[in-house]
Amino acid sequence: MTVRLPETVTAHPGLQQVLAALAPHPALIVGGAVRNALLGEPVEDVDIATALRPQRVMELAAAAGLKVVPTGIEHGTVTVVAEGEGFEVTTFRRDVETDGRRAVVEFSDRLEEDAARRDFTINALYAGADGAVIDPVGGLDDLAARLLRFVGDPDQRIAEDYLRILRFFRFHARYGRGAPDDAALAACAAGAEGLARISRERIGAEMRKLLSADDPVEAVRLMETTGVLAQVLPGGSADGLAALCAVAPEGGAGPGPC
């Protein structure tokens, strides 16, 4: 049975204009927009992946009367503006070299190679203009189970970018249900010292996003048991952060800083 995105996503006039401008070449909605749409959660940004090279994307979009901004053209990304909204269009890529912080990439013609370099299976879902979902790495089953798994080998995915350790706990807090994936958790524990390669600014940004989840406490406890919390917050504890999350903002009700 074909799984499709709701029409509330695919019928967006700006999105359809961008996809039509790139047709008949493969251009697919990818990542968070697909994931959130299937979960019935708000879709904020819609990203597009394509086999087209950035220069060709710019030519086709301009020919269709759309504004184009080369926001990250060296990495394969341009932003196409339609109906007042920007859509990031990125060429399929494969990793050539990684150092735990950044990757050297080459453009690819194959969706499978693009999916293989993504972090989690639930983020490697694609959909066409008609909303039909393409699932190259088993993300649909994981999404239904609310299980966060790395694409391919967890140790390899983490060694490519150690920030993915914190992303694992953040996404588990936001989307996970039940026990975490054992292989993913073991890989996070094994790679925890690699977080020393990541800037404090990037770590801080990920931690703020994690703590803004509706209930981040379980994820923080998992960080503590795997040794990850000690790497990013020396002397910190899950109980201490849980207490911080329980504090209501001054003059208001509800959750505090988290």
C-alpha cells in the first residue's frame, strides 16, 4: 500500500510551483517535512532533494519566474522563493571524507546514496509532488514504532559527525516512545568522547533544543547513564536538570526553561 502525505502539505502553492519548475527531473520533499506530516505534527520548513546540480536548479527556477538565492551552493543547496516562502533545494550527495565535525561531499544522481548519508531513518523519508512516500532505509516502520535508529551502522554515522550523539537524544525526547534502540545507545556511549571535537556553541544549541521538548527528563537520564552528559556538562546530573525543567517561569505557569 502506498503511503501518502496529507494534501495540506502537498497542495501548498509555493511548493507545487518549485516542484513544477524542476519537473520532469526527480525533485522530492525530504526529511522533517515528511516525518512531521506523517505524524500529524506541524510542518515548518519544506526541504527538497534532487538529482539536478545546483546551477541547473537555478536555471530552471529562474526560467519559471522564481527568485533564487545561492545560500549554500558550494554544498549543493540553493533557496528557491515561491509565494513568499523559501524552499531549500539540495542536490543528492554522498560523503567522500568526514572528520567527526564536517564532511566533504560529492554530488550524486542516486537517491539511495543521499539517504545513506543521513542521520536517522525517520529523517530519510522522501515524497513526490503527489505525496507518495519513498522509504529507502526503513523509516516508515520506525516512525510507526516511534523508534529512533541511525541509518546503517550507528558507530559510523556518529564518527562522521559527533553532534549526532546529541541529536539522537534530542530526537528521542521529541519523537521516541518506549525503550531506545540498543545499538544506537551503545554507539552514543562508545563515541561520547568525540563530543570534545564539537564547539561549545553547537553543543549549547542542541542542548537547548533537547530541553525544550515536552518531557526531556528520560532522554537526559539516558545521557547520564551513557556518559554523554558528563562530556557536555561536567558535574551536571539528570536530577539537577529535571529540577530545572520543573521550575515555572516567573509570573506564569507551565514548564520552565525546558
